Amino acid sequence: NPPNNDKPPTYLFKIIIVGDETVGKTSFLRRFTDDTFSPQYSATIGVDFAVKVVETAKNEVVKLQVWDTAGQERFRSMTSSYYRGGHGVVLMFDVTKRPSFLHLSNWLTQIQSFSNDDTTIVLVGNKADEDEGREVGTDEALKFAHENDLQYFEASAKDDVNIVNAMEALCTANIERV
Ligand code: GTP
Ligand code: MG
């Protein structure tokens, strides 16, 4: 639903997006907050954040504070502190880059060591618009998600596929827990 900025938010959720460099974390957030996409790569330096207000079907206003972290190795030590107080994590890989999928276990270890125990994690396989050069199949991604008790969304920041659904899944999981 469109945001209702007149009402004070019923919920404030802090979400953090993590995953290897160039998987599309910043593009995912831009698509979610401004509905824009750029094919140019501009690496995130450290951490960035954006806010978006959404309204649920039950007319509850949810304010989402989304932290977009740098995937590059040299910024890793600084991103770890942003997990604190978070309600949800978007763990992202790139379906056209196998290494970004193979590194998911490392990311899960990092998430588990720095976040609260009840943090919800959704797995996003981004760049699903790329049919050629695909290196990770849907089946194996689903298998990994199942083994680790994660919801999986195959997404495209470019074509605007499953961005809102992934964010809604995080909100729903959190609202049900409150
Ligand atoms: P870091 O900030 O270094 O961690 O990278 P990032 O994960 O934020 O990646 P970013 O969003 O900057 O995207 C990296 C490149 O992938 C850019 O050239 C984007 O245009 C491209 N890209 C992002 N999402 C998609 C997508 O859904 N499909 C396609 N085809 N390209 C995408
Ligand atoms: Mg980025």
C-alpha cells in the first residue's frame, strides 16, 4: 500500500543488507526506495542507509530503516557493528556469480555472531533477469535456503522482481513476533 506519512508508525524496523560486492545490494535498495535502477557500478563505501514508510493490509504503518553495507572485504570489520539492534537481514547473492553463492555460509556465520538471536533472515538471489551466464540454479538455492531455514526470493533489481515481496516477508515475520 502507499505510505501514509500522517500517521505515526506502529512499527520501526531496522533492516541490514549484506552479501558479496557487486551482488546488487545498493541497486535493490534504490529500487525499493526510489524505484530507480542504474547499470553503472559505484561501490558502497562503508555503510549507507535509507528510510521507507510502508502500510500493511491492516493499515499498520511500518517505518523501515534499511542499512546498505559495503560488500568489499576491506569494509567488513566496520559493517559488523551495524547488525546490533537489527530486526531483519537481507542476505544477497548474485545468481550469475557462483562465488557469491558459495560465500553464503560465511555470511550466515557473521550474521549469527553479530545479530540478535531472533533476527529474521531472507535469502535473495539477485540478477534473475540474466538468463545467459547464470551460475546458480533455483533448485540449489532453494535447497540451501531450506537447509538453513531461510525464505528464498529470486529477484531482479533491474526488472523490479520480488523486491517488495522480500521486504514484506521481513516485515510480516517481525510483526508476527511483536
Ligand atoms: P557493493 O556496494 O560493492 O557491495 O556492491 P552492491 O552489492 O551494492 O552492488 P550494486 O548494487 O552496486 O550493483 C553492482 C552492479 O550490478 C551494477 O552494475 C548494477 O547495475 C548491477 N545490477 C544490480 N542489480 C542487478 C540486477 O537485478 N540485474 C542486473 N542485470 N544487473 C544488476
Ligand atoms: Mg553497494
